[in-house]
Amino acid sequence: MLNGSTPVPGATGPTLEFADASAAVGSYTCVATNASGTAASDAATISLTGSADLGRLVNISCRAVVGAGGTLIAGFVIDGSTARTVLVRASGPALGAFGVAGALADPELGLYFGPAELDSNSGWGGDPHVAAAAAAVGAFAWTSPASHDSALLVTLPPGAYTAQVSGASGDTGVALIEVYEVP
């Protein structure tokens, strides 16, 4: 029901979609009826506000098995005309804390602009700058400075990049790649 008394045409399922957001403004309740009676939900309000700030994506991640000779790749773009600092992480051993079996023991991380490798890492070594950046963006903490988890903290000009994870010694297993924009 819209605004307490107007039935919403075609709204008989668990999902309600609108083609025009401005036409959806109002207060909605769900009413369920069967042979035993009728029950109504509390109201949910949909409102519409304008904003020039479209927001921004601050993190992408992907988890997959890195196979023999295989690579896990995450692509990302720095837009606009200003360089941005990003934290790129390749987790393998750190995934054990989350119960992930078969984690990649020795992830090697490479950062590419087209075919050119810009930087690489195969063990974060407890770098305090990486730890501080991870905390600043809300990434889960890596607790062992001796782990082979890999990270790069870099400032990049606008452009399209890929972060690539492989097994440093040809090993295979589950890896997580993450890219964060650092404020």
C-alpha cells in the first residue's frame, strides 16, 4: 500500500521495482492476507534528494584459485586529472584466519600499466605504511609481518591499471586481491 491506503498495482511479490524514482516517493506498507487473516508491516519511506556528489568507489576485491601458471587479475581505473594513492593487497596466508582452506602460500603481486610492470611485491614484511593505510581504508589487518602476503602502496596518475597475483614459487591456492583508494 502507498501512503496507507492506495494499492500499488502489480505489487504482489517480495520485490518492488520502479522505473521512475521520482514516482516512487511515499510511505509503503506490506499487507499479507490468507485464510487466517491479514497482517500489515510497519511503514517504510522512500524519499528522493538531489546531489551533485555522485560518490566514488573506494574498493574492489576478488577471491579465486590461482592455478599453476594462472594469474588472478583485478583491473581498475584512476579517473580525472589528479593522481591518487592506492593500496593494492594480495592475501594468501592471511586468509587462514577466516577459515579459508588451501590459501595461496606465497602470493606475488604485480602492478601493470598496459604490458609494463610498474612495481611488484612478494612479502609485505610488516611495512608500517601498508598497515596504516590498511587501517585507514577499513581493510582487515594482517597480523604477521613475516607472512608472504603482498602489498603495494603507490600513487598513480590517471589511467587504466591491472593488479595481478600469481604463486611466487609456482604454488597454487586461494588468493584475495584488493584495491583501495587511500584518502
